[in-house]
Amino acid sequence: MMTTFERLRAILVKDYKLAPESLALAAPLEGLGIDSLGVAELLFTVEDEFAIKVSSEPVQLSTVGDVVRYIDELVASQHSAGHEAGAQGTSAATSAGTSTSTSTSMSAGPSAEDIATDTAAGPARSPTS
């Protein structure tokens, strides 16, 4: 699995035609030819690549490392808590020090866990009319 830095570097190489060896965490974005408009464009690409929603609040991103940290913070907060739109029916409860990262779908049918429990209890019985 690629790291955030590796994924960001791939975007910068592809979209900004930058040499991979010029990209280090400490590299200043302006020194790479990425101005504030370029950062805004980069963040649109980052939203798609990382499946996150970038804040409309201004953020100071001066280096490649700043962008990596910003992405990691957004991924951690949005993916662990679930997206707000998908948060209905999602369990982010913590139990015994472990957190669940699966979401519960809102369907009329039984869950896999229900089926496994029913199967373990014996054959299913049909109600009689």
C-alpha cells in the first residue's frame, strides 16, 4: 500500500510535471512552482484521490510535508468517523478499547451476523398459515 507521500508525489509528478527526486517532505511548494492557485487545484485532485472533503477554511500549506500532514489529518477524521452524509446508520462506537470501522447498511434484510447466528441455532422454521 502506498503512503500518503507516495500518492501525493505521484499526483505532483503527473499533474505538475515535477521530477520525483525534487519532491521531499521539506520541499517548499513555491520552490516547486506551485503557487496558491496551484495549491487550490492540487487540493481538488487530493479530494478525489483520497476520497476526502477539504475544508473551505484557509489552511497554511507551505511544504510538501504540510500537504501530507493535512491529508493524513483529514483521512483520519473523515474515514474513522464516517462521512457526514453516510454517518446515518454507521456505528463508530468504541467497545473494550477497539473501534469498529465497518458501517451498518440500512436494509430490510438480515445481516450476515444474523444469518450466522440463525444458522448456528438450527434450521430456519417457516411460519405456518
